Amino acid sequence: MKKLSISLVCLLIIGCNKSENIAKEETRADLAEIIQEDKVALSSPTAPNSSQPPNLVSEKTESENKSNFPTQRIDTISKKIIKNGDMRIQVGDIKKSQDKINEIIKNNQAYIQKEEFQNTDIDENLYITIRVPHKNFDALVNSFSNGVGSVLSKNISSNDVTEEYTDVSIKLANKKIYLEKYRDMLKSAATTKDMLEIQENIRELEDEIDVSEGRLRFIDDRVNYSTLNLNLYKEKIRSSATSNIGFGSRFGDSITEGWNSFVTFILGIISLWPFFLLIPVFIFLWRKWRGRKKK
């Protein structure tokens, strides 16, 4: 009777150990399979065909219904257009033109991101970087073209980033699903090795999600607010014969320019003073050579 009891206990212990080992092996196999599916799914291109209008509604296929990680359904995304522009305008007075520009900026709900002023001997330049709501971009450009000064150059460009935005959005949604699945697996991990491996995959997914979300925020900002680089230019030289400036002002400018040229000439001669010191030496040597020749 005792031998029979001991045999039953041994069989029971062996059965429990086998069940535990089988459970661990199944967990590891599931983990390896999920990691492989994760790499394949996240690396596969999910962007829509560029030759067709963007349709961003993801349909669940039969394989996705059977998979543990279904693809996230994405709502239809509107067109994502980034508009940028560069303008160079010649004005008569930088200060007055700047006041007018500030009024136009305020009326179009825009704001100045960067401002830089340069003053040289020949011209003045004011460089302004303006961020304006996408819907007011054209009105802002037209206001600058018609009411500020003479437009010297204008360059407007548009960039359609709908395809990139769609691709990043779909991949981001799928990564979030994988992240939740890994977190659920972490709760039921049987060994320390499995836990460390799952935690490493969670960390990588979190980093990728942060990068994707940052990229979407950047695109949204560029789409919602267009950028215009404006340069106000004022020329200082007034020597053109076709200028509308009066004779008196041009005569005064000529006197000033003549005096400046004379001062520049005198200063140039003074800067040659080391060569003047050599003149007496050359005269002395020339006379000495001439005296020897006569003898």
C-alpha cells in the first residue's frame, strides 16, 4: 500500500513538471512567432497607391481576422498641403513699410517667427519670417504684392505630403496595437528571460511611436501654418539719371561723394609712407653712382 502511494505521488510530480515545461515552451514559441510577425508587419509598406486618390480606410482581410494583431482602422485623412513662399520687395522707407506689414500680418491672423535687419553703405535689408494660417496665405501674399512696394521677386511652392502622413499614421496605429499586446504578454510571462525579451520589444516600440508622433505633429504644424520669407529692400545710392530725386539733393550727394573720394585718396597716399622713406636713399645712391661715372 505504501509503495502504491509513493508511486502515485511520483507520477503526479512528474506530470506537473511536464505540464509546466510544456507551458513555458508554448509561451516562448508564441513570443518568437509574435516578434517575427511584428518585424514583418512593421517593415512592410502600407502607403496607398500614389496614382490614385488617398483612401485611408483600412479593410480587415481574412488573414487579419485570424491574426492576434489586427491592422488598425484609420479614418479618412484630408489633403495635406504645405505651402511656402519667398518675396523681395523694394521700398522707400523701411520703418513705414514695416508698420504697414505689421498691420497686414495682424489682419491675416499671422505672426512673425524671425526678424533680422541689416544696414550697409549701399542698402538696407529687413528679413522677416512669417507664419500664417493656411487659408490666409494667398491673401497675405496678395496684400504684400499690392500695397507695400515694388516686388522684385516672388516664389511660391506647394508640397503634397498626404501620402507620407497616411503611411506614418497607419504604421503608428499598428504599433500601438502591438504595444498593448506586448504589455498583456508581459503580465503572463513565465520566466525572467521572456520578461526581458518582451520589455525590450516594448521599449523599441515606444521609441518608434514617439518618433512617429513627432513627425505627424511637425507635418500638421507645417500644413496648418504656411511659411513666408519676406525681404524688404531699400537702396541708398541715388546717382541714377532717371531718378525722380531733385537736382538739389543730387548736387549735395555729388559734393559729398567727391569729398569722400578726395579723403580716400589722401589716406591712400599716407598709407604709402614707408615707401617715401626710401626715396632719399635712392637719390643718394643715384648721385654717388653718377659721380663715380664722371671720374
